[in-house]
Amino acid sequence: MKAVILKTRGAEGVVYGEAPDPVRPPGWARVRMLAASVNRVDLYMRDSGAGITHALPQIMGVDGVGEILEVDPDSGFAPGDRVLLYPCEFCGRCRFCLAGDQPLCVAVKILGEHRDGVFAEEVALPAVSLIRLAPEADVEQAAALGVAWLTAWRMVFGKGEAGPGSSVLIQGAGGGVAYAALQLARMAGARVIASTTGAQKLAHVRAMGVPAVDYAAEDVAKAVLRLTGGEGVDLVVDDVGEKTWAASLRSLARGGRLVTCGATTGGHPSAEIQRLFVRQISVHGSTMGSLDEFRRLVRAWEAGGFAPLIDGVFPLSEVPAAFARLEHPARMGKIVIRIA
Ligand SMILES: [Zn+2]
């Protein structure tokens, strides 16, 4: 089958070529991939992969949607069913799995990170990791949900506890996770403020009725305090890291929460411990979401609660071009890989 394989580290190591067809053990499904999406973590795997147990060559790609080719008759699925792929393979037996928190599984294998991913014509994975998709569902939007939206869901609703009447700052709102968090916080009835830069992104956010702070031109924390009558926000969603950390802390109201899921700009900002305890601020790390959160996310999407923004669509053979677009400053929303 055709696949995008990471053979060696670096851009030149990303190869579109032949890979062996996946093998389906009992309890698993063989899925024909229809679409996938690119994520920052793909670039991390391409360029470093440090701290993630895996072996090269490995098929890239973390989230996607497909159609079942082969599955056990007692699985509740049948060949031809359209399914979303939960991006984590989990053991189902450890204390975290039994508590329903699969991303913390002691044996977790994230697709495209710890095991072969989804930038391929076929994928095999446990049938319990599949979520049924309506036959008429938009495949390209669905393909965007697995990582960015699931991560944002847990940040906004799980760790962040955003709800009607709460206030939320989204840092770097053009990114995949941040843009998803912005839409989910609005869906929850929160008052949302976004930081971003570039005329197009600022205009896009403002057209949604969301106050947008240009972080290249303005002090974000000062602007947030001005917009909230000096109070600050209840929740900051920050996947930027070192560059935005100080502004995120200073934008928070007393008792506020900072939720982080990324450190693209570096991972060692000043902790500002005094500010943390005096103002009783809490900091939460978040990665992915549980299978149950994924199910709720998909149902909320099907009910029309939100619509993923698609920046562009590339064929499987042009994943390197999709990666280049992901890094382009004008990119806004998700980049989808169309496979079939
Ligand atoms: Zn487990």
C-alpha cells in the first residue's frame, strides 16, 4: 500500500512510498483511510521525536477517518462502516484505563508517534478505538477532530471548566488546538478573548464577534485587563509556551486556571511562583482526551455545535507540502490530507 513513511529524521526523511499492508489481530479492524489531518506533533516527530519511544521507519500521521474493510462480526461494526479513529491505542487494563482516562494509559501508543500512523491507504487498530460516523458526515471536517479538537475539548471542558458566563483567553488563536478551543469556549457560552497576529487572522477572529488582541502590537495582559474591567479571565488556554507564559499568568483573574498543551516556543518560562500562590492560580497540563470525551466531541460536532475550519486539503502524495503550509504564518485552521 502507499504511505508516508518517516525513514530518517528531517524533512528529507519523509518519503511517500510503499509500505507493507497492516496485519489485523483478533479484536482489531482493518480500515481503508479516507482522510487525515496534519498536526504540529508530525513536525516534532519529523525533526526530533525525543522522549517518544518508537523506531524508524514509521508511518506518520495521528488523526483521521476511514471505512472498515475487515472486522470481527461481534464487534458491533461491519465492513463499509465509516469510522473516526481514536488516536490512542491503550491497554484497557491499567488503573488509568479502568478509570476511563486512556491518554494516561501506562502502555499508551499514539498513532504516528509510538506506532504506525494514518498517512496510509490502510490502518489496523483495535475495534474499541473506533467511533461510528454517519455515512453523510463531512469526511474532511471529521478528519480534523482527532487531535486538535479532542485536545481542545479536554482543555476547555475537562481541565479548564469553562461554562456560561466564564471568561477565557485563547493564546495564538490561529493554531489548530487554539482555534478549536476558541470555538468550544464560545459553544459553552463563555466570554472569549483571543490573541493572534496578522491582518487576516485578526479580521477572521473579530468577524466572529470575538475581541482579538494583536500580540505583535499590544501587551496582551494589559489588553485583557482592559477588556475585563481590570479583573482578568478565569481561564487561559495556552499551547504557545515560553513566549506567551508570562502574559498568560498576568491575564488571569484571582483563582484562575492556566491550561497548557504545548510548548512550541520553548518549555522553560519563569514560573512566577509568588503570583501563583498569592493569587491562587492553578496550572494544568493536558494532552489528548479520553475515548468518552472523543465520543462527546463527535456528537457535539454532529449536532452542529461547531464546525472545524479547514485551511487547505492536500493529497497523500503531498504531505511535505502540507507540512510547509502548517508552518506558514498565514495558515488558519486545519490542513487535511485526502487519501481516498
Ligand atoms: Zn492502560
